[in-house]
Amino acid sequence: MKYMVFGAFVAIVGSLGAALVFMMRGQSSEGDSSKSRRMAWALAARVGFSVLLFLAILLSYHMGWIQPTGLPAR
């Protein structure tokens, strides 16, 4: 489970970095929107990875694969 969470975080940060690169390069001409489409796809992928990670954590908790560790209840 730790490896899956780590991999998801790497994918999230990687797609965010890719979107940053596409944004910083800018568009070469007025009619060329392929870079902005790639930036939008990278940001959409980041959102998708985040939702997938959240659902995986919820499923893992429901199945009993992970246990909450926090402050003990009084």
C-alpha cells in the first residue's frame, strides 16, 4: 500500500510539473493551441490521479488493509 501511495504522489507531482513546463514554454503562434491542450490534459491527469488515490485509500480502509493512526479517543 505504501508503494501505491508513493507512486500516486509521484504521478501527481509529475503531471503538475509537466503542466508547468507546458505553461512556461508558452505558445509559439496565435493559432497554435496544442501546447495549451497538453497543459490542460496534464492538469486533468493530475486531478484524475488525485481522485484515484483518494478512492484507493477509501477502499483500502473499507477492506481493512490500512488502519487509521491518529490521536487516541478518550
